[in-house]
Amino acid sequence: MGRTTVVTPSGRRIRSSVRAAIHIGEARADIDAMVLAAGDIRGPVDGIIGTDILAARRFTIDYVQRRISFDLREDQGAVSMPLTHGANGFVVMLPQHDAEPPLQFIPDSGTATVVLIARKGRRLPPVTPLALAGVEAIGGVRVGRSVVLEELRIGSIRLRDQLAVVMTASSADERMGDGLLPLHLFARVTFDAPGGSLTLVADRESLIPSP
């Protein structure tokens, strides 16, 4: 048994790790698995599937059908964008303004709202401040600011008037990039890490594909 570090928007925690064999459908992997404490996750959850297992696979999360399938979907109106995988897990680049570097977001199936991380020299999308809010994750609870996200450009999709949380860089690990993109806002999400793309299908009024 070893030790590993958990990195989340609310901070870092050190947890034990063990060697384990994981089966997901027909896929099998021998990995170093983190052992969570009893209070790390709420609800009837036995574990979290990490990107170290999924990075070599092509898979689709279908939020409408509530299924994960290891194939590629051809959807009319889908929006694709470059996807990379590294020490930070999966990362997508989201251009927002001309002549400015794209924002680096982690596509996340576990976050309830958009999380923005305010860093010096980085221009975040426009927001309307509301009140202080707690961000709870495996790493604990940290205080952020609840806001209304006026618009976030996700390829040709516009995410508008969404509740979000802004964390300061001092309270969030630098490896979290500029924020977390909640995937449950979409009908289907296809990860093609070997091909370097993330494909999204919108089905909500707040997700408006541009003409």
C-alpha cells in the first residue's frame, strides 16, 4: 500500500493507494487505485473511474439514456473541439476572445455547476456576483463566490445565464486550469482521447448552437 495526492478545486488531500484490477465492460486495467475515506464521497457510490483508465479508450456518456458506451456517436448538430490528456487529466481549450489564449477547462462528470478559477493575467467570461458559496469535493470544502455566468463559449455552443462558482487561485490547485465544465449540461458527450477530440450534443435551452 502506498500514498497518493487527491487534487480538486477545494484543495489537496493525501490518501492511501493500492494495486487493483479494474473491469469496465470488456476493458481491463491494472492500476494504482486511491482508497477514499468514508466521508470523502456522499451518497451510494463505491468509487470513481479516473481518466488514467479511460484515456486510451473512445467512449460516450449519454445523459438522456443514462448509459456509457465504448463507441463513437455520429450526431447531427454535434460540436467537436480539441481534447488533450496529461498530468491534469482531460483538458479542452475554449477560446473566448480574439487575441487571447484559450481558457483551459477540465470536462468533469461530477461537478454540479461551472467552476471558474480566477488567476492573475487570465480573463474569465463575464459574470454577475451573487454571494459566497462553499465548494465541496474530495479534498474538502472551500469558500468561493456564487455568480451568474453570463456567457461561456464552448465551440459554437453558447452557455448562458448559468449559476457558477468562482474560486481564487490561492484556494485551487494550479493543475485545475481555468475551471471545470459540468458534462451533465449536455445530452451526450463523446471522448476520443486517441483521436484528440471531445464532441458535445446540446439539448438545453441555455445551450444555444450558433447559426
